Amino acid sequence: MKKYLQRIGPFLTLLITLSAGHLHAGDVSLNRLFSDHMVLQRNQPIRIFGTGTDRSEVVVRLAGQEARSAVRDGIWEVQLPAMTAGGPHTIEVVGPQKLTLSDVMIGDVWVGSGQSNMGMALKSMPEYARAPQSFGNPRVRVFKAKVTPAETPQREIQRVKTTTMDGWSAATPTNSGEISAVGYYFCHAVQRELGVPIGFIHSAQGATSVEAWLDDEALRELMPESKRLNALTNPKNPSVFYNGMIAPLQRFPIKGIIWYQGESGGHNPQPYQALFSKLIVRWREQWGLGDIPFYWVQLASFPFSSDKSGEAWAWVREAQDKCRSLPNTGMAVALDRGEYGDIHPRQKLDLGERLALLALRAEAKSVIADGPRFKRLEIASGQAVVHFLHAEGLEAREVVMNRKPKLEPGADPEAFRASAGELAGFEVAGSDGTFVAAKALIKGPTVVVSSPLVSQPRHVRYAWKNFALANLYNAAGLPAEPFRTDNFPLPETITQRAEAFRKSLNNYKSSSTPTQAEDPR
């Protein structure tokens, strides 16, 4: 028995450390981001890192290349030359013992973050419920981060462990239901067109504010009064989700980021543009890879009934739109894919594919990635003429949005409908700023807007509501972006509610307090 235990002892040690989330050999371990089936970013120097006992030496081998590192202050890191897309490869990490990672691919790695609409799993989609066996793509690999708020920036990411996922996993019919629906559709569309392996790191949490994903220093620059809230798990708690779920990723080279967040911004739309712009700039600085692609989903239609103005989300959408002034950014319009009774619309396929169009255009693919965008307003003969960019083949399409939640898209007999051939969603106002519903007619690349109630039009708005039934598209089938031509200030009802919401933040009650994520050093 003693000899048997001596023989299996090293394997028991390895098994125990694997169960703790590390690939470990002796006194050297790999960061939790590394596992079998992973994807490493192509055309970027490859960084592989972990922890160990000081003065140990680590040798890493990949595709005929080798690099060495000594362990200092409990950590080690090697850099290998950039590689083109391909695989599968094997990574060997040699310390006191040897670790091996298999089925490693080289391709493009994307991070998906934000709140619950990014986190919403594919299994919640009606098309998945009908035929789960039709989903999966072995060249799409997914890493799902565990929800881990933290007081300070962490080095190690905590990863979700299920019966079908632990570390990196290829997307299969068995586990695809656990993957972010937006993330899956985005990755599948990009992989199909580019033909390279795609990695997706899912790091999102429901109800989070943009402040929760910004580091302390950035927040202090914008909001010096920002402070921690009572409950670490409060989804509005400044910086805590950045600390636990983004900071640990930023040594790992990636292709870009997709983002779906902003619903929480409806409580206080005014600072959203500054906060979100800062987040984009800071994450890029922290990754140190230049102006990597950063694409997001604009808020869909939803009534947000606690907002008496009926337009708080319209102001957040405008803030999201303005963030495109930053280089290498893009926005997928979701206005037509909302639901009246559910903040989590089920039509994620279109949203993932609209994001994918932005990524494919950046790869010089011949795609149209933008819907009609406001260019300028012309007032002529008592009518307002709106000129658009990306206006080839303007048309009014049918839009159907369910009133009741969790139904097949368009299956609700009481659904809200905008008919094909008749434009909806336009409003016009005179100098008094009182907006009324308007008649809108397509004339070539323009839309002519008028109302008998406004003899001298001055301003036009389109889809300027929380829940907006609007149906202008271009020939590529992409929806027009909401806009306004006025410069009126934020309504007082929104600013008053924002102040009340700010005062209420510390009342959050958490059902449990997570263990503070450890610093592996």
C-alpha cells in the first residue's frame, strides 16, 4: 500500500491543484486563463504566465519556439514570437515537473462584457430550445469568468465550473446553451467569414453600472466623490467588477471587445458618455495593444416604466452614439429588437450578427455595417427634410415587438407593430419645442417630415422614446439610428430622479457576500 501511494502521490497532487482551478506542477502553476482548448491571439507576441516559488526556472515551448523565465516575487512570464492563425498546438511548461496544454489554437480572441443582456445565455433563446443539437462550432472556444467583485485589482481570474465547462471549451451542442447568446452569434458569424479560430472570454454581470467596470483612478478623474458602497456585491459598486473580472485579463493579448450595457445608465443618463468613453480609453491603455476594436450594442426599446419622462433611455442611446468619436469603435442598433414586457429581448441573433458586421468591415470584408444615420436637417416650404448617411434604398419595413415576455418574436397577438411601407417613429416641433407625431415620407436618400399642427417646423426627433416603434431601414436591412436635431437640455424629471437614485445606492442588500478574490502572489 505504501509503495502504491508513493507511485500515485504526484498524480494526486496534480489532481488536487487542478480542482482548485490551477494547472500546477510542483511549485509552478499556470494562470487560470490557460487550459486545454484555449485560443491565443494571432499576430501578437504570445504571453504565457503564472505563479511559482521564487528562484524557480520555467521553460515554455510552443510550435518549435522556446522561452525561459525565472520566478520573481511569486510570478513568472514568458513571451514567444507572434504566430499566424492555425492549430491545434501543444504548450509545454517545464518547471520542477512538466505541464502540457493540448488542442491550443491561434486565432482572434474577443472579450464580451457588460450587464445581463451580454450575460443572457443561448439556452434562453427560443431557437435554441427548438433545436439545441444544431448549435456548436468547434473552432469557437469560450472561457466563462466567474462573477467576482473585488476591492482591489486581481491577478487571477476566477472561472466558471460546470459539468460541461471548466476553463476553455469548444462550443458544442452540449455546452452552447451556457454561452452568451450575443457572444455566440457574434463569434460564429466572424469565424464563418474569416475562417480562423475565435476565442471568446465572457466576463459580464447583470445590473452593473458602467462605474462598476472602471478602475479607481479613472473614476477619481471623472467623479472625485465616487466611493465604495456598503455591499461588495452591489452591481452599482464603483470599480469592483473591473477589479475582479477585467484587471486579471489585461496581460492576455486579445483582438477586441464587445460590450452590451447601458440599461443601468437610464437611472442617470447625464454622465454616461463621459464614463463610457473613459472606459474605452482606459481599457485600451491597460491592455497596451493600441486602439483595439471596441464595439457595443445600443439600447433596445423598453418602456423603463419608472422613468416619468418616457425618454431616459433615449438620452443614454445618444451618449452611446457620441462615443463613436473614438477611433476604431462601432455600434449595433437594437432599437427594433426590443420587447415591451422584457428588458432582456430574445432576438439576440440579429444583434450578434450586427456586431459581427463591424468586425468584418474592419477586416476589409465587403459588408455594409451601418444603418441610416442622421446627416443634416433642411427646412423647406413648411416641411423638414432629413438627410441621411448610409441611405441607399431607404424603406419602411415591418417591425413587431412583443407586449408579453418570453414568447417567440412576433408570436404575441397583442404585439406592437409598425407596418411595412409606412414610416413610424418621427416627431416634429416648432420653436416652442413641443414635439408631436409626424407624417414621414421617403424621397430618395431623404425623409420629409411634417405635421398640420406645426406650420413652421424647427426640430425633428426619431425614435426618441424609451420604447420606440420605429421602422426606417436601408437596403442592407439595417435600422436607422435614433436621433434628435435639437439641443434641448435633459428634462428636469430625469435629473431629479437621478439624484434620488444616487442617494439610494447604499441601501442594496446582498443575499451573500463573496469571498475576497485572492492575490496569487
